[in-house]
Amino acid sequence: MRSALRTLDRGTLRDITLVCLADALVGASFGAIAVSGGLPPWVPVAMSLLVFAGGSQFAAVGVVLAGGGPVAAVVTGLVLNARLLPFGFAVGDVLGGRWRDRLLGSHLLTDESTAFTLLQRDPAARRAAYWTSGAALFAFWNIAVLLGTLAGGAIGDTDALGLDAAFPAVLLALVLPSLGDRSVRNPALVGAVLAVGATPFLPAGLSVLCALAALLPAVRSALRAAPARSVATAGEAR
């Protein structure tokens, strides 16, 4: 961890700290919402340790508190977490080759850790950004959830405090710098339009997955370019 901290610049470390603090507010609200809704304190704590996915945790607890069964809650969480599959491909190089590292690293895969990793260009900095942000977020999130469950009903209406807006605000702040690139901005805008347009017609969580359709042109272009790169590489080898 010390070598990772030395690899990252102060600006990145500052941003990671600020994101951790913002996510801590969301984690505390999650713990308070779960307990005030009638769930025993160990449920949100166990979910945070074993699932570690803020959006999925909120969705699953929301389903249960609304009267849904555990199967519906699990399916809802899996649907929301399906977005992490392409994230895993994008940052798979930072996890190393050992299965233990890949297993632990996959548990730390979040929107934020992916964003911090993709902002780095140097391989060493990418690894440091992923593991530092992932470990820090895991610690801050779980401590905050525990404190939220202890506070319980004392917080009252968490929406009135605006804590529910912290999570999307953090994600927006992370992606804004990348939107200066046209190749990133255009798919992002198309994906946003698709997700918003599908929201009235699909169950909660599914509309977000529609945004992935905006990546199809880029994937198609990459697949077309792959054979050309292979031929060029083979020619250079000869």
C-alpha cells in the first residue's frame, strides 16, 4: 500500500479521499434506511461486507422493505450489478495473474475504482489507483454503514438531508473530465438518452442496462480493427 501511495500524485489521492467521504455519507444513509425500515442491523452490515455495491444494496433493501421477497431482491441487485461486467474487462490488467488477487480485486470493482483506474495511463499508476481506491472505498463504506445502523432511526428522513443525491453526484464528478473526448462524450450522451427513454417502460434497474447499447458501434469498430492489427503485427514479425 505504501508503494501504491508513492506512485499516485497528490491530486489523485485527494480525489480518492473526497470520493470516500462522499460515499461514506451514502453508506451511513443506507445503514440508517435499512434499520429504520425494520431490518435487523446485521443485514445491512453483512450486505456491505459481502456484496459491496451501493446501488444494488439500496435496490435490494428497497424491494424487501416494499414487501418483495428475497429472490426479487437478489435478482434486482444482479441486474444492477450487470453493468460491472464491461468494467471488469476495462480494468482486468490491474488484477494480476494469481487467482487470489483476481478474486479479491473483483470484489473491489466499483464505478469509482474503475473511473480512477481509467484516468491513469501508466500501468503502475493504474494498478495503484485501482487497489488504493478500492481498498479505501471498502473501508470507508463499511465503517459508515455500521455507524448508520447504530444511528438507526435517529437520522429520521435521510432524503430530507439530501444524502440520497451524494452517490449520483460523485459519479457525475468522476466522468465529467472524460467527456472532453468526443469518442467518449457521444456514446455517453446516446446512452443517457436510451436509459432515460426506457425508464417509463422497464422495471427499475433495467433501463440503465439499455445505455450499454450505445457502446455497440465502438465494439464493432474495435472488432473490425482487430484483424487488421493482427495482420500488421504478423508482417512486422516477418
